[in-house]
Amino acid sequence: MFKPGDKVAVLDEDLEGKVLSINGSEVAIETSEGFLMSFNADELVKAGPSLPDILPPEVDSISEVIREKENSKKRKSSRVKPKERTQPPMEVDLHIGKLVPKTGGLSNYEILNIQMDTAKRQLEFAMSKRIQKVVFIHGVGEGVLKAELETLFNRYENLKFYDANYQKYGLGATEVYIFQNY
């Protein structure tokens, strides 16, 4: 009378579900709420056409699919705070202590070259990954690194640069905005 996949309703109760298996006169169903229950065949009646097997074999119940869908919706809508919205996605700290493990024995010229190579490499990386804003943290010092960075940035036509957020970096950082041509 019943076969797996049939949509059934329970007599004398407000329950509907899908037939999972039949063992003699005992019929196991999964309710529309996702519960597994067993009934005698004479307590059930067909409720309509058979439900197609739309679920992949690794998914056991509709409720599992609904839970996954709700969880994916929750993950997507992460709220960004107003302050974080304006923060650049990329910061490059050019302090020599952050770039090499030991600075002893390096001349000022060598230090400046390491810093400039890093700046150029990170700028090229940002351009290749289509990152629009990059902050280069150079520190205050005597302004040599800042001047060299400005010379580097002036070689590119598709970017503009300006002092970064004073509240966050003071005078020791330059923000670069890279124009994207889509």
C-alpha cells in the first residue's frame, strides 16, 4: 500500500511526512518538521503524490537543509562598523625592525634599499590584486624614506597619495589610492 517516498498524513493527529521504510505493518516516516516516527499502516493515509527525491543522498532530512541555509545567511551578513569601513585593507609597515630579523651591520643605504624594495613589491602586489587603498607606515624620522616613497609613487600614473589618517598614524604614514580601470 505504501512505498518509500510517499507523502502521508497520520489519522487522528496533525502530522504529515514522508515514508522512509516499511517493516511489515510498521511504517517509519520523517515528519515535515524532521522527526523520525513509526506508525502502523492502518494509522496512515496517503496525502498526495510521492515526494521526489530532491535531496542529495548525503542529506538525511529537510530540516538539515533548512538549518544549513539559515546558517549561511547568518554568516554572509556581518556588519562592518563605520570606522572599519574607511580603513584601508592593506598596511605595509616599513620600519626596518619589521622587515629583517637583525639590523646590526646594515648601513643606512642598505636599510633604505630594503625598505624601498619592500614598498615597491607591496605596491605591485596591491595593484595585481586590485586592492585600492594601501597605507605605507614609514615613521617620522628625518623624512628620507617618506621622500623616497613619494618619488616612487610619482612614477605611477594610476595612483594618488596623501598623508594617512593622522589620528591613527600621526605624521608617519602615507596612504596610496590606486585607480582601477575596469
